[in-house]
Amino acid sequence: MRKKARGASRSQDHRSGGKRSFRWSEQWLRELRETGRRTLLLAALIGGCGLGLSGCTGSPGGNLQPAEPTQSVAVPSGGDTASAVRFDRELDGYQPHKRAYRFYFTYKVVHPWWDAVALGMEDAARQYEDMGVVIDYEYLAPGTVSAQDQIRRLEDAAGREFDVIGVDVADVAAVTPAINALIADGQRVMTFSSSDAAREDGCTRIAYVGNTHNYEDGAALTEALCEKLGFRGKVAILVGTEGAPCHEDRARGAQDVLARYPEMELVELDYDGDSVDKAYRLTQDFLERQPDLAGIVCCNMSNPVGAARAVVEAGRSDSVVIVGMDHDQEALRYLRSGVIYALGVQDCYSIGFDTIQVAVKIADGGRPEEDYPEKTEEPTTLIYQDGAAAMLEILYGEIL
Amino acid sequence: MERSQYTGAKGTQNRQTVAFAILGGLIIAAILLVTTVWVSGTARTGTREAVGRISEFYLEELAGRRAQVVSGELNTHFTYIENALGILEPADLASQESLCRFLGRVRRLYGVEKFALVDADGIVYTEHSVTSGLSRYSFLSEELTGPVVRTANLYGAKKQVTLAMPVEDLSFQGKQLKVCFLQLNIDEMLSSLTLETGVNETYCNLYYRNGTSLTNNSFGNLMAGQNLLTALSEAEMANGSSYARLTEDFTSGRPGQASFRYAGIQEDLCYMPVEGTNWMMTILIRDNVLGEQISSISSGMLRRSIIQIAVTVAAMLGVFAALIGQYRRSARLLLQQEKADGDRIRAAYAQIEREQTAMDIIHAALGSGLWSMEFNENAEMVSCTWTDVFRNMLGYESEEDFPNRLESWSDLLYEEDRDRVLRAYWDTVMDYTGEKTYDVEYRLLTRHAGWRWFHAAGRLSRREDGSPISFVGLFLDVDDARNMNEQLDLQRLDLEDALAAAQHANRAKTTFLNNMSHDIRTPMNAIIGFTSLAAAHIDHPEQVQDYLGKITTSSNHLLSLINDVLDMSRIESGKVKIEEKETSLPECMHDLKTIVQADIASKQLEFYIDTADVVNEHVLCDKLRLNQILLNLLSNAMKFTLPGGMVGVRIIQKGAAADGWAAYEFQVRDTGIGMSKEFQAHVFEPFERERTSTISGIQGTGLGMAITKNIVDMMGGAISVASEEGKGTTFTVSLQFRICSGPVRQEVIPQLQGLRALVADDDFNTCSSVTKMLSIIGMRPDWTTSGKEAVLRTKLAVEQTDAYAAYIIDWLMPDMNGVEVVRRIRGLIGGDTPIIILTAYDWADIEEEARDAGVTAFCSKPIFLSELREVLESPFAAPGPESSAEQAADLTGRRLLLAEDNELNQEIAVEILQGAGLAVDVVGDGAVALEKLKEAGPGWYDLILMDIQMPIMDGYEATQQIRALEDPRLAHIPIIAMTANAFDEDRRAALEAGMNGHIAKPIDVPKLMELLKELLE
């Protein structure tokens, strides 16, 4: 069974996600009612709150309601993975005002995850070209995550007369002032991909396209891990880049879920800087320090690959349950072989595709909420072992 | 007994024959069947082996060629990269925009998905994007030393081939350019290589050497993306093939073949390395395809052979049976045919007999007579037979009356037809070619019914040399039918004429309506327009006067149009009657001249009017209609003659007339535009105009000539026209009138007898006419057409002491005008001799000057004998001055009663009458007028103007009641009908109702005043 980890519980998502978010929340509730009636009472007792994720509001930092719907998922299954990443996207019919646009996008770090985003951008630009509209864009990132490097790139781009500048925020605190300065200078700036600098963070960016529910993703993965472990055991958390909003949100979501279960214990937490090798080394350290480690929660794409390598190498794949994010091919192979228990796959392709569409509307002077969502949500799908092969085939054409 | 024995023996023989035939057929069939099965089995085995060997070669060749194609395709694209780098110029590297433009041009040129350059930092430059590519393109993290081929792990199952080459000595924006690559879609590259048939029996795919699929295509039973070597590890390999060798071949990139059973299907795999890559081109064919094909072909051949054998045997048996049956049927048919021939001959004789009888009946019924003749070899007639029917048709009953000789018939031929018919007869007989036929119609003299038309037709039978044997023919009475046809032809012609006339009339009426619409609207437009203008300029009397003049002109024209149309209508409805009264032709002609004079002057035309040989000046005729005829003709002449042209009228008395009658010819001629010959034929038809008024600018109803012609017809005369386009037209009206008095006195005037007279007129006809008149009255006339010559002749006469006793001089002559001529003559002859000026114009303006010059008297053209006699018989004293204008009647103070229901008409009449000084009371109805008259009493009103159509009591009734009043002073009050009922019958009705006069609307003011004066005085 596949489960959607959605961020529909936040108030701002009601504004930005619109009907789609609301509908999915309802579906989640229906599943919950049908399959886990008996767990509801327990959840209520533990969390002290009522049911209904759609009713959750507030910032992702600590207001998640204790009644996580993932508790009700009795038998995780890969199921239908066809819609996890939609490669058959078409433009929404909007007629651009100009014949040519120039965009600048910068993201955290050169990494295969953003290559899928790039593919979505490439296809959207090609479809616009078929309409007679030329999209010229730059899509660049440093080799290692650096907020300062990102600020420098943004400032350089501001002097090159791009129609829209997009940024996948490396560090909210550091980059937000730079974004605000650009906006004040008359530049059109949006955020995209995995990390937003939201308005509640004091950022004046125009719109965001990407994952709006990182906290929920982290919580949902951890919920699945806890369920797998019978809500008992020691758990380590691997995080990507320190300060990266998406990674931090997921880590917070994971910590909050672990905190709700008294027999679950968080024993390790560290950052790999989006490096597989570092994740591998960190996991080796975890395994060494925690002989009875029962699970690892991985908050980015590099985390689960490094963790799985180390666990397999240590011969502890039967005793350590790994859950993680994203669709790295190696990670999916570990999922197919059962080393990794669950992966949260984001629709990176749609992120890239929608980023171009929103950028065109922003360049045409469109207004958020009137002409496009202030936040365009992209879904995350939890994939289990029996869905791994299908996902490998869809994403990489790989068949054993 | 013998017959039954014979029958039995024959039956036994037949059965044996059939049994032998069947047995023979079965033996042959069995032999054929066995040999066919043996040959088929051998062929199947041989074919399978041969095809197997061939397919191995074929698959190897196929795989090899496809591997070459793929390899060639890759090499070609590497060449593209080299070429592109070769044409890359420093200008293309000047900026990011120029580099991207260059990359776009190259991409489009080579039709690849992407063409890119990568710098040392892994930044990938393409036509529309600049991206970080280190994580996306694995070869960027390698140190490339030569071309590499990679398949990209793209998402959405879209695999692409990337061809990359290292770049040397190129830098962009301070960074070394390291790699150039292009991207191809694998599926598109392989689309032309696929071998899949409609039932998926043959497959083609590319695999890496480790067995991983390059494409997303299925390969036989292998799913898309499935590893080939992994899958075939479970296959059952055939003899001569092994899995180990297969994997070894793949690993080392060697070509080879393998046969195996996979997923229950026997298949053959052929693989071939693709040069320059670690790919293997693979071709898979399912063995059952060949086997089934061969089995299918062999089975089909065997099945067809068996069927062929069966059909052959059956056909042999059938042919055998058919031959026996045919023999039996032939014998039976022979007997039947002999019997049938006898029956047919008898039936034919009976049929001939019946037909002969029927022919006799038909001839009798149709009234056609048969005749026949026989000829010998020299074409000489040896017999001639006329049937009784033939004789009867001519009224003869026996051979005695009408012998069987050719002459019996030929002697009766109508004279005009004889030669034609006999020639046709003998031509036919003597035509040895047999092509001519005899078919003629002619008249024969019958015994009792005179000449009748007959139709004869015949045919000859001839010998081989063409000489006639017999000549047989029919003879029909077609007299009635021919007469009827002639009658029908006449009727048809009449109907065609009538149809043509009706169509012509219809077209003419349509044209008339169109013209009338235009002709009526034109003056109406002027009337309405100038009325508006007059109202708008009411304070400018000069302008108003001008407008009113134009309104009057247009009104008069409109009135004449209406009069014409109404006249025509009345003529056609037979309401116009000719009323003969004593009429003075001179008076009539002078009136005519007076009427047209103004128009002649205004149109600047020359006008001639004269007489010739008129000795009967007073006749009984309808003066009004005669005037109408001449006026119509003159109006027409003036209308179609341009300024400077000539219009003339001449009246000639002709000698050929019955006692008590005089014949006249009135000629009206002009030098106008003339008319075409085509139009002359229709000029007297109603609604005809040669040109429409909108084209010619000359208005008219097209009725004038039709009215004229109708009146002439009613007067028993004739009218003709002679015209030539551009030269002029002459209308000639011939009329005969009863003479109502004797001829003008012809005797000489004793005082003038023998004296000389001189006529000077530029018109020869006038000279001739006047000269004749002078001769009649006993003078010796001379004439000249020149004014100067007249002066010379006078001088000569004076010198010869044989002076002229009278001069008749035309006023207007081209070389010297009449007044000047008179002045000069008078200078030569003194003051006593009468000099008469003859003119067709009004002489009032020159009278004083003329008399000063010595003119004794004026005579108006045309001059009649009576008038000339009157002038010359006078004591040669100058007549007193004529009263040039009659004294205007003084009607001031007289009181009238006007009975008129229309307010506008009331206003007009009141204005006119009050303008003349009359007092007017107005009433709106006849009954009121009667009461008003009675109330006023005798002597109050002097006259009543009475409208006819009024609402309560009409004018007739009112008049009758007034006339019936007891007081005679009231009863005899003068009453004038003033009405829009303007026809003669209306005039008569008014007089019959007791009225004293009739004035038609619109009111002719002078005529009204004249009538008022007449009645009131």
C-alpha cells in the first residue's frame, strides 16, 4: 500500500494548495477510518489530540497533531507507483504574453536529485518552444552547499536582466535578506525545489514551487519506521545540509514523531552535507556506537545510500530498519532487496516542470493566488519493497 | 421377344462400360495420391533443411547489416561533432548568447535532440540552457581521450544515446572547453531497424555486453528492459548451442548464433557486436515461424494435389457419361426434328394464308389499293394489275372502266405532276443497282371527286443482273390528310404571328411602363422641386417667377403625356368617334401654323408650309382630329429636329377621287435625326420609341404615332413614312373628304388677265404653287428663288415696259430678306403696284418696317387660291391695320357661384376669377349650390361654375334641378361645367344636362375667360 505524505495540515497550504490538498486529506481520512478504527483510541490517548491531519495548523516546527495517520497503515505496500513521478505532464494552456523569456535558477548543490528537476524544466521549455515561445534559462549550483555562494550567484544574476530569478534556498536565514534585497530592487524572485524561504520567515519572494510538506514527509517516514519496529527501539537520524529548510523540517518531523512514542529513543543525529560518503561514514559510526540500533531515519537523498551501504557492509541489514528520502537508483535497489524499508519519493520532474510554468506567469506580471498558487505543491509518495521494482523501471527503465 | 433381348443385352453392355470407367478412374486416382504424398513429404523435409540453412545465413547477414547501420549512424554523428567544432569561430565564443546561438544552429542542422559544449567546471551549454551537468552526465567526471558512447539514465523510461568527444584548444569566458556532446533518441535511431512483423515473429534489439537492454523495446518473450543473459540462463538450449558460449560471445563481443526453447517457444538468436561500442545487435526469430510456414506450404500442396486428383477423376467420369448421353439425345432429337419440320411447314402455309387475308382486310380498311407489274428480262412490262380496291378509289368499278394498262393510270395524272411522277417511276424501274425507291405524291383525276392527292410507294424484285421482275406497290388517298396539314400549317403560322405580336406588344408595354415611369417622374420632379424652391424663396419674386415658369412648362408637358395616354386608351376602347363638320382647310392650316409657331421660334427651326393644287378648300371632316394628326406629326418633327433644321408641311390635292370627294395628301417633313428601317416598321405601333427617353433625352409616350395612325385609320385614310437616319423624315397622310361646297372659283380675274406677276420665294414648291394659282386667275407669272434676282427681274421688266402688276415676295430669303427686296422693288416701280409679303411667321414685329418699305399686304403661308384671289381682287388698296390684340373682356363686378368640392381646386379657381375682377361665392356640393342660388334669388349670380363629381349631388343633377326651377331667371342662369372629366363624351353629357359650356381641368385660363366673356356678354 502506498501512502501520501501530505502537508495539507498547515494553514498556508489551504491558501496555496487549494482543492488538491484538501481532497487528498479527505482521502487520507477515509483510509484511516476504514483500516485503523481500533488504533484511533490509542492515538487519541497518546497524542491527547483529536484525529484529522487536515485540521493541523501552524508552523511545521512543533504543532503537528499527535494523531499521525501513518499509525493506521497496517501493511505497507508498494502498490501503484505509476503516479509517483509524472513524466507525461503538459502545459496548463496558459498563453504567454511574450515570445521569449530568460530565467535564472540556482539550487543547493550539484546532485542527481536536481537532475530530475532539470529534466522537468527541459521538457517544459521544449513544450513552450513547440508553441513558438523560447525559454532560455540557466540552472546552476555549486559543488558543495554554500549559502554565501548562493547569495553571490543571486546578486550576479540580478545584474543580467533575467525575467525571473529562482532559488532553491540553501539556508533560510542567510539567503532571505538577499532575496528581499533583490525584490526591493525590482527583481522578480521565486523559490523552488526542495526548500522555500516562506513569507512567515520574513521572505518577500513571489511564489514557491516544490515540496511544501517536508516536516510531514519526515514525520510520515518516521511513523512507518516506528510501526515497523513495533514502536520500540533506538533510532538514529541522518540529515543533509545543516540549515537547509527541507532537511531540517524533515528532521524535526522525525524527532516529533519519535518523541510521541515513549519506547522509541533518538540516539544519534548528524549532517552529511549531502555527501553519500559522509553518510556512509556517519552510519558506520552509529553502528559502532549503538550496537542495538534498530532504525535510521534519512532526511535527504544521500543519506539512505550511505546508510544502506554501511548497514549491508556491517551485516546488520536484518536488524536495522532504514527509511529515507528520494529516489536515488542505488537506494531504490536497496529498497528492492529489502535493505531499506521505505523511501519517500518526491516528484522532482513536476517540480521542474511547474517551476518553468510559474516563472513564465511571474514574468508576465501575474499575481500570486490570482494567476498561480503562491505555493505550488508537489507530492511525495512513500514506496516500499514491493513497489521498488516498478519505480526502478519507471525512473530508470531498469528491469531485472 | 427379340426386342426385349436386344434391350437387355444393351443394358448389360452399358453397365459394364460404366463399371470399367469407374474402376479405371479409381486406379488412376490411387496412383496419383500415393505419388503425391511421397513427393510432398520429401519436399517438406528438404525444404525445411534448406530454409534452415538459408535462415542462418540470412539472420547473420541481417544482424551484420543492422550492426553496421548502427555503427555507421554513430560514426556519422561523431563526424557531426567534428564538423561542428571545425566551423566554430571565435565570434561564436564571444559571449554566452553567441555560443548558444551557434549550438542551436548545429542542433537544428543535424536534427539531434541536444548539442552541447561543456567547460572545465562541468557547465553544460546548449541552445537554450546553461546547466550544471557533472551529476547528470557521467562522462564529464572522466578524462576523455577519444569519442565515447553512453546511454543516459534518463527518467520516464526515455533512454537516450549521448555521443561525446574531448575538445582541445578551445576556451570560453576564460574556462577551458573540455567536452562536446550530442544526444540522440535511441528509439528513433532504431525505428528503421525493427523487423517486427504483424504477428511479432522476428525481433531486433540492442544489448550491452552484460545483457542489459539498451532500449525499452520487448524482445520476443523478454520484457522491455529485461537482461538477456539473465533471462536465457533459464532457456533450454538446442543441440549445437550452449549458454556458456553465448555469454562468452557477449562478454568478448563475438558474433554468433544460438537456438533454444524459451517460455515454450523454439527460437533462433543471432548476435553481432556493434563496432566502436560495447553493444550487441541481436536478431531473434521464432523457429516455429519457419516450421509452420513450411508445414503449411507442404500441407497446402498435398491438399491441393488430392483435390486435383479427385477433380480429375470426377471430370473423366463426367465426360464419359456426357458423351453417352449426348449420343442418345442426338438420335432422339433427329426424329423429333423431322416431325417438327413437317409441322412447321404446314403451319407456315396456314400463316401465309392468314396473313394474306389480313392484308386484304387491312387494305380495305385503310383504303389503300395494291398494284403490281411484271417485267421480262429486257425490262419490258409484260403485265400490269390494278386491284379492285385501287379502281374503286378512283371511282371505277371494273376492268372495263379501268383496264390493266399503265396508261389507265398515267393519263389521269395532273399535268404539273405527270413528268415528275413518271420520271420517278421509270427511274426506279431502270435502276439496276436497286438503290432507288419509288415513293411519290401526286394528284389524279378521279371519276367523281375531281383532283385528289394520292401517295404511292412500291418496291421491285430483280434478277441477278438487276433487271426488274416484278413491281408491287401501294396506293393511298392522302387528299384529306394533306388538306388538313396545309390548314394546320396556316393555323400554326397564324398562331406564331399572333404569339410574336403578343410578345412584341408585351415587351413594348413593359418598355412603355418603364418610360412612363421616367417621363412622368421627370416633370413631376420638376414641379415638386420648383414648388419647394418657390416656397423657400417666396420673398424673391424674380426667382419665384422663374420657378413658376418652369413649373408651368413641366405641368404642360405632364398634361400632354396624360392626354396622349388617355387618347390612346379611348381610341383602343372605341370611344373616339369621328365627327364630320364643314371645315375650311385654309383655316385649319393657319390654325396649325399659329399653334406651332411659338415652338418653331423657340427651337430655332426653319418652317415651311405650303399648298399644291388645292382647289377644294372646304370639306366635311373632323377638324379637331385632322388638327390632331397634323399637330402630332409636326410635334414629332420638331422634337426630333435639331436647332437650325427645317420642318415643313405641305397639303396637296390629288386628282384621283370619287365624285363628291376630294383626295388630299398632307406631307410633314423634317431634316431631323431620322429613324432606322427596322424602327420604321414599328413606328405606328403603340408604345414604340426608337430610343428610350432616358437615352435620347427626348421625352414622349411612344403613343403619338399610334394615335395618329388610329385616327387616320378611323378617317379612312392612310399614313406612311419615309426616313433616313441622320437626314430626316417625311410622313405622308392620304385622306379623302367629302366636298361640302364647290371648288374655289377658277375663273380669271378680268382686271388682272394677261398681266405679269412675280413670285419670289426660296422654296421652289411655294413658287410653283403660287405660280399655278396666278395662272388660274389669268395672270402671267414669273418666279424666282432669289431676292436679288427678283429685284433684277423687276428692273428688266420696267426697262422692257412690261412691268409686273403684282409681286408676291417671301419674307425670309437667304440672299436678301423680303423687306429689303420690297424696298428695292418699290424704288424701281413706284408706289402703286401691290407687293404682297408671303410668310409662314408672325409678321407683327416687322409690320411697321415692312409697310414703310412699301409692302401692300401680308399673306400668311400656306396661301390658298381663295386667299390669293381675295387679296388680288381687292382694289389693291392697302388694308387697314389689323387689330393686333383684342380688347380684354371686362368682367369686373360680375358675380359667380363656384360649386367645387376640392379645396385646392376651389382656391385655384377663386384666385383666377378674382384676378379677373369677378366676385365669387364658393360651395362644396351641387345641393348646396342649388340652395344658395335659390336663396340669392334672380340676378344675384351671373353664372355658375359647376364641378361634376361632388359628394352629395353631382353637377349633372344640380344643373337639371336648376333648369327645372320655376323661376325662369334662375332656371336659365348660364352654367359652365368645370371638371376633370375632359373627354368629348363628358362635354356632350354636360351639354345634354343643360349646361352652357365645358372647361376641362386643369384650367386653361384664356379659354375660361373667353367662354365667360361669351356667356356673360
